[in-house]
Amino acid sequence: MDSHHNARTSPSPSLEARAAQASVVDEGDDGHGWTDDSNSSPRLYGMPGAYIDDDDADDDDDYHANDDNDDDDDDDEIEDDDFVDQEGDFDNDDLNADEVDPATHIMGLFTDGERTGLIAGGQLMALLRHRDLSQIIFSTANERRQFLSTWSRPPKDPNRFPPVPSPQGAQLMRSGAFGAPTDDVRSKKRVARRLLERELGIGNLGQRRRNSDILAQSMIPASVVEQVIHYEDPVYSGQFSDDGNFFFSCCQDFKVRMYDTSNPYQWKHYKTALYPWGQWTLTDASLSPDNRWLAYTSIQSIVSIAPTDPLDTGDPYTLELDTGEGTPGNQVWTGHRSFGIWSIRFSGDGRELVAGTSANSIVIYDIESRRVLHHVRGHDDHVNAVCFADKSSPHILYSGSDDAIIKVWDRRSMGSGREAGAFVGHLEGLTYIDSKNDGRYILSNGKDQSMKLWDLRMAKSSDQFNQEAPGRRYIGGNFDYRRESYDEEWWEPHPQDNSVVTFRGHNIFRTLIRCHFSPPSSTDSRYVYSGSADGNVYIWNLDATLAGKIKVKEATYGTRRRDGHTRRWFDEPGGWNTCVRDASWHPSAPVLVASAWNGYSMARGTCTLHAFNEAGDDEGQPEMRRSVDCNLREKAGIYEDSGISLRWE
């Protein structure tokens, strides 16, 4: 992806620079975070794909560019006067069928005074094939052939989409690897009933254990909101720590805010860390295994690491991942300096960082020695996501790219630049990957509007992957997810797909939207979930059926006063819209936090806390629905409590 000029940058440590940057008006985001202020580019408003061209004169020049070469065609033109007799009627007696004016062909499809409805596809194709009409519509003969070959194809099989429920997913649910099986449960019991049975000790030991597992699995967070945390800028990510005592959010203002969530219903803000010299936004963050350090990145080659201790008020450390000198050993990276970082992760032992970059590469960095161990160009496009297969082992890691491929790497042999395996199946680039942390299963989100579950045992070997025709690995089109809507006609099964289950129904537009497994400690990772550009969080069972939908847009609508601040690159000025970019399920409580671009014109951001709550059907704690700022302070007259009531689907 080409870099653009005048990209948004973070303030430097000086107050003067911060004030200067605060006055900058953002003009756009390409989904990865680049801006384009070129005068020759069309302005984009509102819905994806809607353009307003500022320079009509350029279009006129292009249209008349070949006028000098069309003199010979003038002799073949038939004036309209030749078609009309003295009474004003068309007279086609002297014309051959192929010489009839295109307008006559079109008008011949209609009867005066009658409703004829839509013309058939065959009639439309016949019109487009007509010599005179095609010269008007198409600039070149090649353009005409390409258009006709595309639209003359037979319709695709409507049953080409993966079946729902998925047989493979249903088998996984019955296997016990993803929670307690529920196939033989005769009736669905309310949570209150299962709690009563647990307290009374009904059943034998095995039945009681299973009842407890099913009880935890049934507590899916709902659309009702306990708390709306408002930010002045869009929120790009937010995650709980593995123990649930800590939550951090990454915002476009280049700040990471840290919250004490030891009580998941009563948060406390205690620290904010700044990324100096950032470009456009913070792209990712990762918490060290011991919760002591937080690494966070921007579209720069620098990683900032801040201590999470509230008493440590020092500046964050900075690590340069682009040394400009190459790396030791068998080095395959010869790229330019510098690059942006889209994804960052701590290793399971906390000693190394792995990063995915805009230079199509994966970087392994040793924190203690402060040096790059490997910098491997492992993909043909940006590496948008990286993660380790198992937090207890630092050896196997994954990378997902805009080339639509997931690659498996063995940390011990990365110096050769050769992948250990690969997953193929997405039709467009990947936006995120997440590991179940069992060394086996991995989840991915793709711009082909699908999420996929993979099994490491089914990965293609390096030899098999490299022997396959490269042109058949990526079969996507020219879809630009930043500005366009996705046409379902484009979707078709990948001929080399080695995924286990495919999940569909959410929207992946504008930005790198994330997906995750539900927590293993409370739900046994029984569910998978993803943010969505339509303002919802989608939760699926492993068989690809929908288990729940959290309506973030509906829950937050009108919770902030209109202030005239717009972000017109993304949405129609003035309208309230929501894009949920990330979501995090608390590891032990039935609570989920959705991080979103939210508000009028999606110019602001929110983190919303959604919890399981049966107060609508039982005697339970009523939802709070309160709105606060990023420091958890209420501001009357600016924020309004959520108006959504308890409604169950």
C-alpha cells in the first residue's frame, strides 16, 4: 500500500507541539490508517463507494482525448433527421437490422402508455452487444469484451456458501474440546433454575459438574449496557488481561488508558500512557504475561513499552524494530527504512516481541538485548496480524496478511525465511488472527466478510504450499474494503480451502476488525465472536449458528450530545453510526466490552460494558446504563444514559 502525505501524527513530548497537533483536522483513513490529501483524488462522503469528483474538467479531457482519431467514424453516423418523416414518425424501412439507431432498439422494448417492467437479462445483453450502442458505452473494444464476458457468465450456484449449521463445527461441539456437549439436553433451563439445582446439590458428581459447565456457557452478554465510556477520538482496540484484573484501551489520540477491573462492574481508571511521534492512530497493544508491561504501536517502526504500575510515572521506553542494518544469520530482509507496525505480541515467556509490518514482514525482537533477531519478508502484502499458537511455548507463531494467507512459523528456524506451514481459504486479505492458546486451533477474520476456524493439524506443509500454483492461492478481486460494499456475488469457495468452519453474517469494512475465542475459564472457548462495521458484536456457536448479537449501536445511540464534530471520510456528516472494531470477553465474569468508532459521523469513540442480566425475566440487579468520560467521570449535559431497555431475542 502506498504511503500518503500529511498523515496524522501524535504529539511530541513538548506542550507546544501537542497544541499544534490538536488543531489538525483529519481528512481520512484508509482502514490501515493512511490519509490522502491529493488534490486529484475524489472526495468520499457517506456510504462506501460514494465519491464526489472535484474536477469535472479532467473528466472532459479524458472523454475527448480521442476526438482527433474519430474522423473516419463520422461518415458512418446516421443523422437523426434520416429517421424521421414529415409526420414525426420513425422510418426504418431503408435500414438493415444492424444499422438501426440504438435509441430505436431501446424504445422498441416499450409500449406507449403501458408498464413493461424490467427488461430481461438477454434483452439487456443484446443491447450492449449492438455495434452503435457499445461504441457509446465502452471506451475500447477490450473493455467491451471484458464487460460482456463477465456479465454473460451463468449465475453462480446459490448453494455455494458453507452450510449452517456446519457438520464439522457440530462435531467439534460434541467432542467436548469446546465446552460441555448439550445435544442430549432435553429442555433449556433458566439460569436461576440451574443455580437452584447447584445449590441443592441435585444429581451425582458428574451431573453437577456438567450442570455448572452448562450454567457458565449459557451466560452470554446481552445488548443492554452497564456503562458507556466516551472518548474524544475513535477507539481502535481494548482488551482484558488474562486474569481479568486489568483492561486497556487504545485510542486515536495516541493514548493507552489503563483501568483496574478487579471488580468487572466497578472500574477504576488509574493511568494513561502516551505514544510519542505516532502516525494517524495506535494500531495495536499487547500486555506482558506478568501484567507488568504494555507494548503498543503506531504506523511507525518504534514500539513503546509502558509500565502498568500506577506509581511508575516515568516516560515509556522505546524500541526501534528497524535497525537499517539487517539481522544476524541468514537474512532475507532487504527492504527500505522504515515501516509501520500493524500488530504486536509478547511471547509466552515475555522475553521477545513479534510484530507484523507494512513491509510485508515479520520481526522478532529480543527485549533484553534490545536487538532484532529476525526480520523475514514472509508475505506478498502487509502483515496485519501475528500471534503465538500457545502462550506456554514461544516456538510456534502465526502471521496473517493482505495476501489472504496465514502462515505458520517455527521460531527456531525462522532464520531460513521459510514457513513451516500455511492456511489457504480466504478470498481477500486478513484483518486479524487469534489463537485458542492450545497449540491447535486458530481463528481469523477476512475482508471477504467471513471468519474461519483452522486446525494446525490440517495446515499445508511448506512444500505443498509452494508447489501449488501461486495464482490460485489468492482469487479475490479488486475489492477495496475501505470504501466499497461487498457484493455477495463475488464470494465463492476457495478451491484449496483447508479451514474447518466458516462463519458469516458480520461486516468487515473500513478497518481491521478483530475476532476472538470466548474465554476458556468460563465458557471453555465454546463461542467465537467478532466486531462488525454495522455496529454489532456477533457471537457464534462452533457450528456457525448465531448464539447472540450485541447491538452496540442501538445501546449507545444518542448517549452523547451532538457537537458538530464530524469525520466525513467515514460517514455521512451528522448521522449517528457505529463500527465495532474490537471486543473483549472477561475471563471469569459474563461481561463483554466492545471498543468502537461511535457517535455522530463516527467522529468519537466508546468502550461499552455489556453483561448477562436476567433482570427482565427474574429478580436480578437492574442494568446501570450510565455514561462517563474516559476517566470514568460523569458530565451532565454532555453524556446521556443509554436508553435501551431489556429486550431479549
